[in-house]
Amino acid sequence: KAGVTQTPRYLIKTRGQQVTLSCSPISGHRSVSWYQQTPGQGLQFLFEYFSETQRNKGNFPGRFSGRQFSNSRSEMNVSTLELGDSALYLCASSLDRGQDEQYFGPGTRLTVT
Amino acid sequence: GQNIDQPTEMTATEGAIVQINCTYQTSGFNGLFWYQQHAGEAPTFLSYNVLDGLEEKGRFSSFLSRSKGYSYLLLKELQMKDSASYLCACPLPGGYNKLIFGAGTRLAVHP
């Protein structure tokens, strides 16, 4: 079974630009969560989507948004990029049966210059 | 508030046993996950504990004490490939797919 895929794997943007990252979950998984990983803050929860609805949201500014499509694929968008947005963005999918583990994708490494 | 603490770094010798501790403070408790993350790679699931006690899975075991807000991951017969970061995480109120992670413990295994 194919794992979680994320595109692109690497991205370089300049301050003020916007970026869209994509995540395709494992087939049959309807929950997709997004996390930001930085050396200083570690892994931080951004938001979770389930059945095309945002079900949970972390403590990030409104510049961070996302959506989920009917095939469970998800995108996240960051507008007006700041240097501090440089990070590894990971998405994770799960079957969502309670304590099911999340399966993480390889991440998108975003560098903001 | 929500908080998870782990040691930052640990070193161990190939073939030895190492215990990585994790303490947590969360409002509500829905279990505790351990993930392994090799440098430059995605985290991969190791274990999930929701009841007190030890769960063994091959060379890896995980222990939970809910009354003490404490868990540990025990790695036996260490191999060089076990050099990685080990992340402790708890679901936040609102759902299992909304995890708060500890900063991770970077384990270096030496020959």
C-alpha cells in the first residue's frame, strides 16, 4: 500500500510570497493532519481535516490555512510568508478509529529568504 | 496547560539497553504515542499506551503510569540503526489526530 505523499519536497520562497503544499493520504484514510517542525519548536500541530471539514486547529495565525478535497487529498496554504515560516511541513493521515496511529509523509522543506 | 518533557540527548553503546523517559501534563488523557524519526525522514509509529503497564514489541517496550504522568521507551539490544530522535506525544483535547509532541530525544548509538 502506498504511503503518504507530499509535494513538493523542497521549496524556496521569498518573504511576502504565498505557498501551497499538497498531501495525498494513504488510500482509505480520511483524516489528514498537518504539522510544522522546526529545530527550536519541534513538531507543532497546525490543523486537521476530516471529510472535507477542518475538525481541529492549532495555535497558528490566520496566514496558515488548508482544505481537503473529496478524495481526502489535502492542501495547506501559507500567505505573506515570513522568515520564521521556514520549516519542515509534515502531513499525517489516519483511519481515525480512535487510537489509530498517524502515518507521516516525508514532508516539504520550505525555506523563506 | 499542555506540556511534554523529554531529555534532549542520550548516548548508548551498541548491544546495550537504553530507557528514554517522558513526563506529560495534559488536560484530559487519551493515551501516549512514541514515534521514531531518523534525520531527514518522517516520524514512524512505535507504540501507543493508554493503560498503565508495560507493552512489549520486539526489542522495543513502552511503559505508562497515568498517576505519575510518566512514560518511558525501552530499547534493548541496541543497534546502530537505532540512532534517531524519539518523540513522545499525547492527543490534545478534541481528537486523537491532534497531537502535542515533546521536543524529542536524540539518541546516538556508538560501537
